[in-house]
Amino acid sequence: MKLEELHKEALDLLKNLIETRSFSKEEDKTAGLLEDWFRTKEMTFYRHLNNVWATNKYFDPAKPSLLLNSHHDTVKPNSAYTRDPFEAKIEDGKLYGLGSNDAGGCLVSLLATFTWFYEAKNLEYNLIFAGTAEEEINGKNGIACMLPKMPKVDVAIVGEPTLMQMAIAEKGLVVFDAKVKGNPSHAAHPNDNNSIYKTANALKWFQEFDFPKESEALGKVKLTVTQINAGSQHNVVPGHVDLVIDVRVNDAYSNAEIEQILKKKAPVDEITARSLRLNSSSIPNNHELVKAGVALGMETYGSPTLSDQAMLSCPSLKLGPGDSTRSHSADEFIYVKEVEEGIEKYIKLLEKALKK
């Protein structure tokens, strides 16, 4: 297959994906579009729920495996759209439409790259492609449910819009629910154990607390109180105040360690993690994929945003065409040139890593 032909087919698929609704948990039709790609190419594939995956033709269980993963679910369009979010339209070199940038461009570029190498022999790594669901909601029926069904993954490229620069580390996420307790009372009576006043001290503690371990790629852990709720009427002092704390975790801590530190030190009466499964992720600077990317002129950085990397336990990097700042924005778009260059750069990267 010629590269120009692959460009066109990938772009046509992206247009079809844009024009097919695929909100999280509703990706059945876009999963069908991915199936159609494999059928047309006469490549063996598998589907589980709304996830579609495949391995290269000459898969060898004795070799390590490289996963190429991106998602085909989207958020719902926001109210600021001035265009039809489900119309794939090209103007001035931009392809507009919901999911074009996050992460349709990455998905079709990785799929085209997988197709390019599908029949290649004597590769250093096996290739696994996975187009997955529920990434936007960190759902359990996306990449998390696929990992036990696929061959063991040794290293991964997760397709997200990074302007084709390599995010070699990504912060994890733990959300905590906390409670500050006091004595409920009538507002007219004295109360030396007012939960709201106690919460002021707790908020100051959270604002000033510093996790000492800093990451070279990701910097410090970032802790932010994002929600506070208490009281039901003006003349009643509530018995407790509820807080929500968002913690973005660097690769110097596990999520379990963050939980234990806050349980021990935070000046609240209760604190509970909603989930510990969204861990930080990274890949060593000296990994051959990273070195290959640097040799091609790609830069490395640490990413504060979450992706399906959080579900992986192997080394992984985040890399893809498009710009993260366009994600979830009104009138979302990706440049056609970005998709074409994304395919070409993915192929060059894997040629360095897969062929010795």
C-alpha cells in the first residue's frame, strides 16, 4: 500500500467516525466502523463489548509486544458549538467535528500505522492494536477490561493529541471524599465545635501541605480542594462539612502511598479514596522508543492530564497528532496535515524500534 493511499483511507475513516455518535458507553456504531476497516483489509480482529483489537499477522508469543492504543468515545458537545458537531467538514486545511482532535486523529493514525506493519516479518516486537471505549469516563468497559483478553503488553504507545511530542510520564489521579465533623446546633446558641469553623483550618492545611518527593518529568504532586458542601438552612449549624479533594500524583508515589499519607496527616475526621486504579505512568528516558523519537526530533515532557495510560502497568508513552488544548472545545478540529504527518511519524518511529 502506498502512503498516500493510507492517508486518504485514514482520513475517510476519521470523517465517518466524526459523523457517527460515540458518547462514552454508546460506542457500538464506531466500533463497527473499526471492524469494517479490518474486514476490508482482510485482517483478523476481535471485538469485546465496544472495543476492537488485533495483532500483527506474524505474531510470535516468544517476542515482547507493543500496544498501539487510542479511544473512539467522545464527550458530549458543549453549548458553545457554532457548527454541527457531527458534520465532518474540511475548511482551510482543518477537519472539523466532535472527536476529530480527541482522539480520532490519533486513533486512525495508529490504525493506519498498524496496517502498514501488519504483514511485516521479523519484527523485534509484536504489534497489538486496540481501539477502545469509555476513555473519557475512565470506564471499566474500556482498556481496563481488554488487558486480560489481549496478549501480555510489554510497552505501549497511547494515542492522545500531543503535537507529536512524547509525553514520557503522566500524572495519576486520586479523588478523596473527606468529612469534618462538629456539633450540630441552633445558630442562636454557643457552639465551640462548629464544623464550618473547623473546616477553615482543614482548608488551610490542604492549601499548604506539600508532598516532598518531586519527579523530574512531572514535578510535584498537586492537591486541590475542588468541592465543599454543608448546611441546610440559615439558622442551623451543620454537624459535618463534606469536602472533595483532587490529587494529581507524580511517579514518585503510588496512589496507595498518597492515600496512607492523607489518612495519617490530614486534619479531617474521615477521608476515603474513591478509587486507587488511576496510577501515574512513565517510560524510562533510555527506552528504545524514547531514543528513537528523540532521534527523529521529538521532544519529551511530563503530562498533567489523564489518559488510558493510567490503566496500564507497563512502560508507556503518550503520543499523537493534534493539540490537547483543542480537546473538549467548541468547534473542535484537527488539521488534515497533522493526521498525515502523524501517520508518517508513527511509522518512522516504529521502523527504528521494530526493525534492527
